[in-house]
Amino acid sequence: MTRYTRHIVLPFTLPLLFFAVAFSPVEVLGCLQRGLLALLVSLISGFSAVGTAILGTKARIRGDSNSHWWMMGTLVLPIPVVAMLVLA
């Protein structure tokens, strides 16, 4: 698996999943289930963003030249958290 796939494409699945749940019709999932699923995806994405930020900071402290890949993943992951705050 390439670095691009591991640090950009895979983290981008959480924002895509969030928007798929948030913009699905009410008749498909129901109002309560849509809200709970959107909240769950948003929380998972937020905790993952914190985790990748910690890993990227540790890599930068160690002097790893690839630490910017972790930070790029950290920029993608908070999208559902911000969208949840805006939509709510």
C-alpha cells in the first residue's frame, strides 16, 4: 500500500461515510439512526484525528522526514467533526 493510499485515501473514507449518512433520505435509515450514525462517524473521525496528530508530532520530534504524511491525514480527518458542528 502506498503512502498516499494509507495517509490520504483511507482517512478520506470517514468524511465520505459521514456525508453519505447525513445526506441519505429519512425514509432509508430514519431520523434517529441517521443522527446516531453521523455522530458515531464524527466521533471516530475526531479521535482518529487526535491519534494521527500525536503520531505525526512524535515522528517530527524524532526527526522522521515522513512526518508530514501523518499531518496530511490529520487535516482530512476533522472534516466530519466540523460538518457535524455546522449541520447541527
